[in-house]
Amino acid sequence: MNETPFYIPALDAPARPRRNLKNNDMFAVFDSHGDIGASVGGGDGLFENDTRYLSHLELLIAGSRPLLLHSAVDDENLSYTVDLTNPDIYVDGLIALPKDTVHISRTIYLSNGALRERMDVKNHGSTAVKLSLSISFANDFADIFEVRGIRRIRRGKVDVGVMNTTEVALSYQGLDDVERRTQVSFQPRPTHLKESVATYAFQFEPKERKVVFVSIATHGEGRPAESFFRDLVGVHRSHRAMMGGISTIQTENSVVNEILCRSMADLHMLTTATQDGPYPYAGIPWYSTTFGRDGIITALELLWLDPGLARGVLTRLARLQAQSTDLPSDADPGKILHEMRGGEMARLKEVPFGLYYGSVDATPLFVMLAGAYGQRTGDWVFVNQIWPQIEAALGWIENAQDADGFVVYARATEDGLSNQGWKDSHDSIFHADGSLATGPIALVEVQGYCYAARLAAAKCASATGRGDRAASLVADAEELRKRFEARFWCDDLGFYVIAIDGKKSPCRVRSSNAGHALWTGIARPDRAAKVGAQLLDSRFFSGWGIRTIAETEARYNPLSYHNGSIWPHDNALIARGLESTGSKAGVVAIFEGLMRAATHLDLRRIPELYCGFRRRPRRGPILYPAACSPQAWAAAAPVSLIQSMLGLEFFPENGEVRLTRPVVSAMAGSFTLRNLRLGTASVDLTVRSRPEGGASVEVLRTRGDIRVSLIA
């Protein structure tokens, strides 16, 4: 067994493609037949709060697996529809039921803490049919980390009981003294109901239809059949209410529009209504919970389109900010959460992630988001409310600095993450010869985040009447910038090193991390231009996007998680840096690479990452086997890239939307933005390429006091 902590194994390729649904804290992973756990691979199950509440659900026709006709998640990710038919059914060596006689349509959605399913079964034959339909089910109540591959020596007790003629209760008494319960309900009453299977013995007349409802609830009783359509309508109404006020993007390319629509649907699905407001959970299946870094970066990518999400992220992370030092959770006062978990293993501290703070970058990113939110919305009243948390975060940044004035990390205990930047694989930070760096480690991008955090905090301070504090923060940022240039620039590489290790030795590796230094503005302009040019050459840019490290580096592996793969969110942040250097062509290249990749991907869905192989004619990107899909910051990447292409900025103090040197990807043709909001006002506009270069802006409609400026 691999002994790398929290490694996600890839033991076998899924025998059937996987599909996902999510509703608030509940999510489900199905196969292409609508089953759960009936085929190899995929991390199947119905999950809530890091616990699997159903591990097996399988439909059989006369004891045989049905044939798949079609399956699809709808465009809004709200329901999953599967169309099946019977195979040839033999009795005593003779065909008793010819294939393609019976059609079964499965409609599945999640709502109110339950999985709801309707099976519509119709005999399309010209003669009467006797048919046995069975639905088998089971559960192991596995913790999400068990599903990921961690083996436990001891577990609690699973109990199963038939409650009545329509319901079965599955329960688990955990070692944490918490009882977890799943109730499986069927309507109409099955012909036979046992602890793990419901069987219907149907007789169909020609063209006759019968319907079966299944409800799998994790809290309380299963919902009655008559509520199936009412609840489904409620799910759609909730979706429309959430999406109603959000700006939309449309292009002239139907495929690009499909990619953007899927991305927005994924972001809506991953966004959870928490007690603090909307929060984008990181990804399905492994990261469907609150992650600090992921939530902040997703909110930054979407800020121009939906600033309300940033407010929810800031509110939640401010409330969960560490108040004291706790070594097992890597917590220190002022530190922002890395991740939180609610499963049995976290409660028992078998894993350290109940509330875990082992992230070196979430804290400065939190301050950056606060400043960006205030500048985007003018809502300095809210920023003033969280000013104590901003100051606490700045205090942590000061305390986390080494003698050279750089923020460093080293895990507090052996149970924590060994690397605590966004590239948190154990082997992601290394020297030119491939040897792993040892801590405390100062990452190149983290120094940029700390620089930008101080400038963002200075804006917050200035806007909330703290002028002296603003001036000191600006001075601190400038001092950091000077130290950064002196220590992180490598003349031999013509590039910023990825890190400085605990022995104060630079890790002379060309990495995408340096691109984040461009985004934050800490990089000297002439050096930023050199880094940007290298990021776009063939050592980094594969045609699908920028790799995490250059293909000339010792640990380069296009199949790896962090050492040569392509991460869409990484590319989006690098693109922001390229925009600041004036390389709009580089931004367009990244956008079009990502769009070309997505045209080949299932559901037009952008995954967490894909492999770093070069793009070849008539071939799609090579997928990474254990990538989360959907993943929030990946889904938000094209939205961020569009902002970078258009140079969109917002000035709420004078009601101005500004586009600076906008460009339009030829692949998109144009960008039409509707309901682009600034306070209570909004504007619809279209940006098109001009034959002579640059772009034109057409204002289609305005509502309220708002104006649009173009800087060409």
C-alpha cells in the first residue's frame, strides 16, 4: 500500500462512465446506468458530510443487467436521466423476452436530504409480458477517507432491518457514538422486500406502463411518491432563483457557449447554502466540503460576475479563522482554514481535517479577496465588519515570516500535509537535481500573495478611515518586493525559482508558480515579461495550457498530479499576470487552449486537471485518472479568462465599468455580457474584434446610473 499520507489511489479504470449530482451538503456518484457500486471504479455512493449513506444501488431485469440506450445529466446539473432496455431474456434455452421490448426510464435527483428516483417501465411489445424487476441496495457507511483508500483497523456496527412492506432502515453506530441512518423506501409496495433487495413481479399488457418510486433519505422518513414532481419543481425553482441575478456570457460559438453553460452549472451545483452564505465546495467526489484556498480562488475568479459569492466566502472563513495555536490541526491565531470535515474519522482525529489549517496561502489570499471584494462592490461597510479578521490574518503573516522576511511553512506534526501551498503533493517542491526540498519552505507565489495582501489591506484601511495603517502596509509591501527580487530571481534561469528551502538554498526550477508572481504584481516588470514569454513557449505550453513545471525539469512527468500536468485554475491566474504585462495574446492562447480541450471532454466539463502531453491533431487531451470533475476553481477558469481578455474593472464610487485594451478570441467571435451589475445598476454590452485591431464595445442596454469606458 502506498504510504504517502492522504494519497488518492487509482486502482482500476471505471468500467462505466460516472455522473454526479449535488444538492447542498449531499452529493451522489452514479455510473452511466444510474447504478451505484455496480461496476468497478469511480468512488460511487450517496454522500453527506463526508459519510457514504449508500454504497450500492443496482437495477436488474429478470436477474440480468439492462442495456444502456442513453444517459445524461441535464444542462443545469439538477437531474439525471437514464434510458435502458432489456437484453434477450432466456428461459430453458429459449428467448422468453426479446431484447428491446421493455423501455425503462430512470429519473434521479437530490433534494431535502434524499435521493429521489422514478422508474418508468413500459412494454413496447405487441404481446403481454411477465417481468421481474429487482432493485438491490446496501451501505457500508464508509468515511470519505476510507472510500479514498485509507484502511481502518476498527469500525462501528452496521445494522439492517425491514421496517414494513415498503421500507428498510440501514443504520451505523460509529465509534464516535454517532448513529448514522439511511432509510430506503419503495412505492408501490414491492412483491418481495428483503434487507438488501426489493423485487417487483410485473405483468404488462401491450403498451402498458408501470411506475416505481424509490426514496433514499439520510434524515427522517423517505418522501412519499406524490411529492416526487413537486420536489423536482422546487429544485428547479431554487436554481432559477439563485441564477436569476447573476450576469451571463454568450459568444458566437455554440460549443464555447456549451462549455460556459456547463461551467456555470457546475459552479451552481458546487455552491452550498451554508449558515454564512453561499460557499463553493471544492470538488466531487473527494473535496465536497469547505476548502479555504479553493473557495477564495473560485470567488476571485468569479468576482466580476457574481460578487455575492465572495461575500459568502469571506463571511464563512472569517468565522472559522483560527483563534489559538493547535499543533495537530496546524492552527495559529489569525490563520485561515485549509479544509473542514464532518465524518467519523475526522471526529475521532484519525485524520487531522476536522478543522485543519495546514495551508500557507489561504491567509494572504483571504486578505486579497477582502480588498478585491471592496473594490468591486464598494461595500466597505462589510469590509469594516471583518476588519478584525483582516488584521488577525496580517498578524499571522508577520508571525509566519523567517529571518529573511519571507512567509514559510513546515507542518506542525507528522500527520499534517508535508507541502502546504496549492501544489501540496509530497514531491511537488524540489531542487534542480530532483531532490525534494526540506522545510521550512518559502514558496515564490506565497511571497506574491503576501505582497498583494498588504496592498489589498491598505485599500481596505484607507476606505475605512485607517490612513496611517494603510501607509504602513504599503511601505511593508515595498520592502517585501525588494527582498523578493533579491532572493527569488535566478539569472541563470531568467526566471523566478519555485522556492527557497530550509537551508536557504533556492530551488532552481522553472514552475507555473512563478506566473502567480506576475498576477500579484510583486515581479519587476522587465522580469515579469521574461517569465511570461517562457510560460508561453513549448517547454511550458502544451497547446492545451501551461504545465505546472517545464518539461526540461528533473521531475517533469506529464502524468503526474503537480509535476507536469495542466491545471485550468493555475492557467487562469497566470493569464491575469500576463494581462498585467500587456501579453493579451498569451491570455487568448490560454483561453483557446482550454476551450479546445473542453470540446473533447465529457459533458464539455472542465476537470480539476489533465495531463501535460502536447496537443496533437485530431486528438483530445489525455485525462488524469483521479481528477475531481467537477471542480470549482476549474469551472471558474474560463470566466476569469474572459475578464482578463476584456480588461474588465469596476469603479463603484463613480458607477463606471471599464474595459482596458480588450481583445476577443477568434474562437469566441464576440462576448455578450448581460446583467453586468454595479451596485443597483446594470448594463448589457457586446465586445467584438475590430478588423484594424483591438475591439469595439456596443452598449445594448443600461439600467440605473452606470457608464462604460473603453481604454484602447
